[in-house]
Amino acid sequence: MTVLVAHCPTLHSARLTLRSPTQADFEPIGAFLTDPIRSVGFGGQLDINDAWRWFASMIGHWSIRGYGFWIAEDAQGAPIGMVGIWNPLGWPEPELAWVLFAGHEGKGYATEAALTVRNYAYQTLGMPALTSNIMPHNEASKAVARRLGATMERIYDNPSVGTDELWRHPGPEGAA
């Protein structure tokens, strides 16, 4: 397994390991990005070549910003999703983002992984605030945001997906 981001630290939570992406992770990420339903919150369905470009930009984001997406692995070492801090061109501010791959929803993984990354962002990176951009119809992500103590702040025009909700997380002083 070749690590693609040498400066991506490995983080641990009670049930998950958050690690650097590897080339093998393109398979589940590509499946997610080429799925017409699951990919909606990430800008919509891509063909496999554009999915590869998105994957490469995910790797490059670490070099440009010093942070990005981790791959979340369960206790058996299976990749179950991505979670991280995303701030591409046009974003209003750094976003705490998460996605679970098919079959891993409803187990609390997204909340656990997002809390781990948020703590890292505040305690290690010294970020003063984080938001999450959530599509208006994405009730599952809104539930995760609520469990993390985030509140819906405003609706805005996201350059990647159109109408989006910006959810504000409690700052470092109020985060659990």
C-alpha cells in the first residue's frame, strides 16, 4: 500500500483509523463519484476519468492547503468513507466534510470520524472555525451536523453544486 500524502497524519478514534489515501482507494472513491445518486453532494455524477481527476485533486489539496481528506477505515481495515477539511477555490471557508461509502451508513461512523477531524483542526492546525456545506435535501448529513453541535447559518450558492446550506460548527472553545 503506497501512501500518497506523506504529510497526512494518521488519526484514530474509538472504532476508526483515518489515514492517507492510497492508490487502492480510488476504487471505492471512483464508485462513489460515478454513482448518479450518491455523488450529488460532491457536484454530481462524474465519468471515470473525471473521478480520477477529482481523486488527484484530493491528493493535491494536501500539498496546497496542508490539510484535506482522510480515508476512514473500520476495525478490519476496510475503507468505509472519506472525511476531512476541504477548501477549494470558491468555498466560503474551510469545510468539515464527510461521506460514507455504500453499506456503511447508520453506524455512527460519520459523526465519529468528523469529530476526530474537527478536534485535529482546532487543536493541531489552530483553525478558528469550521463549516459544513450540506445540500438542502441531505437529511442524513444534517443529522450528523446536529450531533456535532453545528447549526444551519445560511443558504448560499455553492460554485460546485448550486443551492447549499452552510452549517456552522462550534468553535474550538465550544467543541466537544
